[in-house]
Amino acid sequence: MKLQLFNTLSGTTEAVLPADGASVRMYACGPTVYDYNHIGNFRTFLHVDILRRTLLLFGLKVTHVMNITDVDDKIIRNASAASTPIADYTAKFERAFLEDLNALGIQRPEFIPRATDHIAEMVTLIQQLAARDLAYKTEDGSWYFRIAGDPDYGRLSKKDFEGIEDGARVDVDEYEKDTARDFALWKAPKPGEHHWETALGPGRPGWHIECSAMALQLLGNSFDLHAGGEDLMFPHHENEIAQSECATGELFARHWMHVRFLLVEGKKMAKSEGNFYTLRDLLLKGHKVSAIRYLLTSVPYHHQMNFTFDGLTDATVAVEKLRTFNIRLTAATRSGADNATWSERVKQADAEFIAALEDDLNTARALAPIFELLRFCNGHLDKTGNIASPADIADALALLQKFDSIFAILEDRDAETTRAAIAWAETEGRTNEVSSDLASSMAFTDAAIDALVAERTEAKKTRNFARADAIRKELAEKNILIEDSKDGVRWKRK
């Protein structure tokens, strides 16, 4: 198995393999912890998780670094407005981000460095650039990267930067203009602004130098893969390449993966549009974290995604079908001879699933054979009265586990995650955002529901149908549905 992934740098699809033959060393831009992360951010983090999980499934070791940007223009501005020390301000949002990662089933990278813990490495990197006359100090004490000194600038974003104006500077961390300007490596402090005393003078790092310093420190001068959202390609990733390669003289990252933008109901997500959602916003509206993960990963990373609430409803149904299939296979009676067609269908689905992942992480194509197998196996079990051979069931369950090692939605942690979101809303004074249906459903614990379902089952056995119907009605009023089937009684929250 060999993953073929589009490389933004070369413009071609290439195999992802460790250069040192030991471990794929990859860096993925993490969050800037100035606020809660929105679903567009998490689309990127989820597809990096799909990448990581696929590499592991394919038998490769992974050394994965994801940074925490805990100092930049937005953080300084917001912390100042809140009259809060930067470290205290960012700690809240860093903690929330890590909680959201856990909720979404995103695996933790091997390293999650904070920018503020690597100031010394940033200073050293800037000094290396200055020694090569690629960094210069301005009258106010700031340091800038000299873009004119890098003749290859623009090779990632493929922008034409002919006629670069030497000395034209930009001091904000993020800018959208397609013009190359010398960017800030080190910013002299404004009156009252948090800063560090260093050999460069007092100040704090620019955004771009942070990622370079952490990547070089933890992965070496040259590593296998760098990932992030397509919005970071220019200027952030372009600037990372320029300052890193000019300092070390080595190729910074061999492979670049960029996750496409997310739209919401066909529009760019923006607070002014009223379509800006964090993960917590969606949970408080009653949507399940498993469905959110499924939906955000179901469209391949290299395609722009249109997030819709109809799509989220469909994702909820899809997750439920997969979980029900897993439960049914587990509960099926294991007897009888092997079914050759069943065996061939499993092998075919397995091959198609792996081929789709190998082909530039085509998650949409990877889902198709799993659902085709689901339909075939359910049809077989319907005809045989839920009977299949031990080998056939084991093969199907093994493929489902392989599928789940990538998509991670079979384990039901929805209620647990939703309760955590409600508890957070209570501490933040946002209980008015909790939907009434959700509050009603979560008022019952799983144990309480199990007890009522057991009581209903016993009532039906003793032909106390009035009590059985009353329990069903009581649960329905709490948005909890009971399903009677040949496989037994199940319940679920709406």
C-alpha cells in the first residue's frame, strides 16, 4: 500500500514515503488560540487526521508536529481588550481546542509545541538570516525578511512576483494582497505591549517565523510533509519556505498538502452572514459530533466543500446505518458454511477502500464500497434469519474496523460529548443556546433509559401493553426513540 498525494509544491501527485526510511516526519499548522475554532478550521484538522490515520494503516510510522500559535496580532489585540495577560487569555482557548480535538476523534500528534516556548529558537533563526544579509533591522527595532534576496520566492503559490520592490514592508501577521513585501520576523513592542528581551532587542516574533522555528527544531532542516489549509499557502507557507531555506540552505519540506475551503450553505462562512459556526455551536443545536466528523471528512480534502444542514442530517443517518450494521454483524448467529459471494464482496470492498485512500485520500470513493457491502450483507442476513458463517462475519467485521481506523465514527460518544458541551455552556452563561429538544433528551441518562426500556420489555412480556405504550410515549417526549426489530430492542436519541 502506497499513498499517492497531490504535492502543491511540484504540482504533481507523488508517493508519501519517509526520506529516512523510518518515520514520515510531518508538520501541520495548528490553531491560533485567540477564539474558539470554527468548522472550517476543523475540516482541515480532520483531513490531516485522515492523512495521519492512513499512513498508520499503511504500516508507516509517523512523527507529527502541530503547533499552537499563542502570540500574534489578534491575540495581543484581544487580550488587551479583555485586560487579560496573554498567557491566561490563550490558555482558555488552547484547552477548548484540545477538548474539541478529542470530541471529534482527532488523534493527538506526537508534538504540540507552543510558539511562546520556542522564542530562543526563533531568535537564533533570525540571527542566521541576518548573517546572510536576508534579515535587517529597522529604526524602531523590528526585524524584516528581505524577499528580494530569495530568487525562488513564490514557488509554492505559483504567483508571479517579478519586479519585487526592495524594502517595501508589511508588518501585520496576515495579509491578502498578492504582492510580495518584506515581512516582519521580529516586532518591536508598542507601549505597554507584552514582549521578550532578547539579543535581537525587545519584542515578539512575527507569525511566520514561529512555524519555521518549531518545525526545524522538532523535525530537522528538511522533512517529509507540511500540511495546512489552502488559506495559508500565501503568505504564511510561502514565507515559511523562504526564511527556512534561506537560513539552512536545504529543502524545507518535500511535500505540501493543502485542504480546500469550506462554504456554508453555498456562501463563505462569516459572522456577518450569520453562518459562522464553531463545533460547540453545532453541538448546542443538537447535532451529533459523529455526524459532524463524518460530514467534514466525506468530501475529499482537495475539493471545496459546501457544508449544509441537510447534509448534516444525511450524515447522521449514514452514521446510524453503519453503527447498526456493526451491531447486527456482532449479534448475528455464527453457523453454517462459508458463503463464496459474501467472501468475494468483502475482498472487493476491502480492495476498493484501500485503492480510494491510496488515490490522494479520496474519502468519498472510500465510503462507497463500505455502503455497498452493508447493503449486500444486510440482504443476506434478512434472507437467512440473521445467520452467517463465523469466517464471513469475522471478515466483514475486520473490514469495518479497518474502515473505522480511518473514519472513527462507530464508537458512540455522542451523548457524552453533547453533555460536555452543555456543561461548558452553563459555565459560559450560554444556556440560552441549548435547544429545548436537546435539553429534554439529555435530561435522561443512558442508565435511566436502559432501565425504562427493560421495564417496557417486561411489560410487553406480561401483556401490560398500556404500561409499555406509556414508556414509549414518555421517552418520545424526551426525544428518545425505541426501535423494535428482529435483532432486539434498541433506543437512540434524536
